[in-house]
Amino acid sequence: MNGQVHQFPPDSLNLLVDTIPSLCKSKKDVLLFFSSAGVNQKHLADITNRVHKDPNSINKYEIAREILVRLNDAGDAALRERREIVKRVVEFYDFSRCWPDQQIKAKGLVAQVREFVNVKDAVTRLQQEYESKLDEERVKRQQEENERLELLSQKRQKRQRIRDELLALYKETDAKKRGKQLEGILNRLFELEGILVREAFTITGENKEGVIQQIDGAIEVKSHLYLVEMKWCKEALGPSEVAQHMVRIFQRHDVRGIFISASGYTEAAILDIQKALNQKIIVLFTLKELVLLLERENYFESLLNSKVEAIQLEGKLLYDL
């Protein structure tokens, strides 16, 4: 059956038991059919001896059944022989070798074997196609999983580099150089997390006494626009340091605000921001929090959502000094 015959199921075995003897005129011809198909002599020897010594003790159909059952019982060891037997029956066309009164019957039986083989082959092809599709899907899923793990690894490495660069900024004494580096780090951090940067983070304003650098930008999270200001000051931010950004927030309709401070906030600044919460969502971060979320493989958006919920539900400003 095109290389797909394994053990004969009962229906195909019975069909072969009826067919093979009808193709052979004598008992010796039946034995010759099996021998020519490569059947091992260990399956034929005793039957051959019995036919020679006492031919009336067994008929052609019993010979065929006994040999086919033995080949079935042999399992994989007789796989080649079983395939060859089916092949020879399917390819049998010279019915002149049959008894004249058996030729029509033999043709009908061979036709049944061919039909049976065709059906089995069709089922086998469908099964092969199905298994092939499953294999392709398994390979595809494995490739997708490998790609996912590779992307996660790459993302983890990028987050690690951002964290290292943030920590390195604490050692940078050149304010201008530090500001340019921080500008790039913030843009890359939000891009890495898939947060839409509506206004890229850039250095704004001039250096003033106590203020080392100021970075402004805007991001969009869950359809909410946040104006972001990052300040790197020598001291904790007071009311005057947060006032300008609060004005920007109130001047723009339907926006929220984010402060990121490298040095924390004074109680007076916290009080001013707290008073504004009944009109605007203003979220406080420290640079330390950004470093920690990168170390712990947490995400800015998740932390931001937690802070917003605390403001909306409890009116609390959460930040880690």
C-alpha cells in the first residue's frame, strides 16, 4: 500500500486470503507466490514439507491464511514482505495463469484489493498531510517561542544598559553632558516599554543656581497625555521648582503631569501638588524609582498606573525617596 502497509487488519487479511489462492492454480504455486515475494523460509518450510508429504491435508486458502497470519505476527520484521505481497496482488494483470473458471472471480478480488489499497492510501495521505501540518505548526510555534525569548533577552539587556547609564549619571560632573545623556535615556526608556512619546524629551531653560538640569517631554499612556518634567537639582525640589511645570499642566486642556526628581521633594512642594490633585492628576517619581524598576524588571506604565490609582481612590501621592 505504497509503503504504508504495516500489519494487515482483519478485513484486508481476509481479502488477501481469498485473492491469492484464486491467482494460483496449485498449492505449490501459492507457496511460490509467497517465496517470490521474499517471505523468509522459516515461515514456509513446514507448510512446504506438509504439501509435499500430505498434499490433501491442507488447501490453498489454508496455506495463504497461515502464512499471512505468521507475517502479521512477525510485526516490523516482516514489514517488507507484507508490502511486497500487496504490491504483487495490486500489479497482477495476467489472469491467464488462473484456472479459467476462476478468472472472473480473481479479477473481481484483485479489483477489491486495489480499491482497498487506494482508500487506505488516500487515508494515509490525509494523515500524512495532517501530521505534516501539525509538524509545521509545532515548528512555527517553536520558532515563535524562540523569537519571543530572544526579544525578551534583548529587551532585558537594553533595560540593563539603561539602568547602568542612569547610575553612571550620578558620577557625571558636567551638567550639560549629563543633561544630554539623560535626555537620550528617557526617550529610550519609554520607547523600549512601547510608551508613545508625543513630545521627545529635550533640555529646556537655562542653568540656575541650585538647578543642574531640566528635561521636558510628553508621553501618552492609556489615551492619557502626560507632560513630563525631569529635574536634576542639588537639593530637594521646593515650590518654586515645581511651579513652572504645574502652570504648564494647567494651561493645557485634559492633560496630566509627571515630575521626576533626582533629589526628591520638599514638604512644601508636596503640599502645593497635593492641593492641585482635585483638578489635575500629577504623579511624582524619583530617579531612584526608575533605577529600581529597571533592576526589578518592573515597568514604568505599571508603576504609573499604581500611582494614579492611589491618587484617584485615596488622594495619596506615592513616591520613593
